[in-house]
Amino acid sequence: MAVSKIVQPKLVKFNLVANSRDAVIDQLADVYLENGVISDKQKYIEAVNEREVEGTTGIGGGIAIPHGKAETVTKSAVAIAKLAHPVEWNALDDKPVSYVFLLAIPDDGDNEHLKLLSELASTLMDDDVREKLESASSKEDLEKIFMERGN
């Protein structure tokens, strides 16, 4: 499944105000709950936090790709947030994060999970994509970056 196929405008947040990693995840989990992507916010957050304990999802360059695979996830999705202010994420490059791509994967979505992570990571390694992220000035700009890529 291509990232472009699961990017939904209602799951994209621009200038999200949060002062910590936990606050970002909490707010994006609310978005998932409101849009029927998850059925239990607390269980989903627990799955995301369990993954964070295994190793940081802050990949560097101001980007984090936290993810949770849980029975509470009703369908695969990616919530995208450009933060109003960078937050500490214990990233690989020790720099704060400004862009968060929170993945929700159903419990039975092992292959899908790996494919989405791989595609998203390779997309975000593209210098052109990073430049577009930096110059994005609206929610629509963020959506367009990913819609253009997977057709």
C-alpha cells in the first residue's frame, strides 16, 4: 500500500502546538479516534510507546516516524503533523523534531507495516521532499507533497 493512498486531508495537521513527544502522540491519536482509524485511544498510545521503548523513531533531520500496531486500529493510516515548535524526541541526530508521521497499523498488518515504513522512510530521505517540507506553508502544501509521489 502506497503512502499516497492512505494520506487523508483530515489526518494532516499544520502548526500543531505541543510541548513534548507524548503531547504530539496524544493529539494525533485524538485525530485518529475522531476519524475512526482507532477504536481505543489508550491502547493505541500504549502500542506506540512500546515501540518507542525499543528505540527512537526520531530518524534525524527533524523527522519522527512513530508507529503503533494494535488490535484497536481499524485501518492503516498515517497522520502527518508539522509542529508549531520543534520538540525533543531523542532523535538519532540529537536534534528536536518538527515533522511527525504517526502510523497506525492493524494487528494483522505485518507486511503492510513494513512496506509503509519502508516507503515513508525512503520518501523522507529524498532531498526534494525535505525541501518541500521545509517550505510548506499550509496543510494543503503538506498533503500535496505526498499525493504527488505515489501515483
